[in-house]
Amino acid sequence: MLVRPLLSPYAVRLAEFAPDRAAAIHRCADVLEDIGAVAPAYRTSMLDRERLMSTYLGECVAIPHGMDSRLVQRDALAVLRLPDGVDWAGSRVTMCVAIAARGDGHIEMLANLAAILLDPPRAAALRSAAAPEDVIRMLGETT
């Protein structure tokens, strides 16, 4: 799988801070905007999505994403690690994998993420990755 078109090292942030879930989603939107993947209004779509249903996935990971694909300029992912953790509707999140998708190019990577989260040693390795390239490599591995 070609991970590079969806996830660049610049979109992997391993030492982020957010006091709460909304702030974490704003940080995710900031990164997606910084890499030119979404229009500024996408952050509102992400927050609206979160109000409808939590994007908590399990194993301390959330996958915030918006509902309006018209605001997506290109498919992309951003990975933010929150070492201090954030309360996510009663669950603790230390990693966000933010999604900007017009198509389904991100599906295989999300399947890889799900496989990693089902394997506790691999999930721990992802959460403690030392460099952006490590995250990209892990998410690009096929199971």
C-alpha cells in the first residue's frame, strides 16, 4: 500500500497537547489545513460529526473526521499523539488519526490501523513510536 500520498511525516505530530476532546479535534483540523487537505470549514464538520457519535475507536485511539466531503481538497490523514491523554466521552485517547476523505483511499490504512489495535504489542508500539517515519511504516504494513 502506498502510504505516502495519504500521510506525510509533516502530518505526524508526536508531542501534541489538548485540554479536552474539542481542542484535540481543533488540533487535528489545524494539521489537515496546514497540509492543504481541507478547507477551514472542515473543522466545523469534524466537530459536528463528533457531536453525533464519538469517533473513539479503542486502545486509546480516536479517528476524528468530518461529514462534508465537499470541504476535502485531497484525501489525507494526520496522526497526533497526545502524551498526556484526553478524555474522549469517558474513554482516554492518546492518539488521534484524523481523516480527510473524498474517496475511499484511506480505507486500507484504516483496516491496517484496526489490525494493529487488535494486537496489543503492535498497538503499544504505535502509541510509543519515536519518529513520524515509524508511524508511517506501521500504518503502511499489510497484515
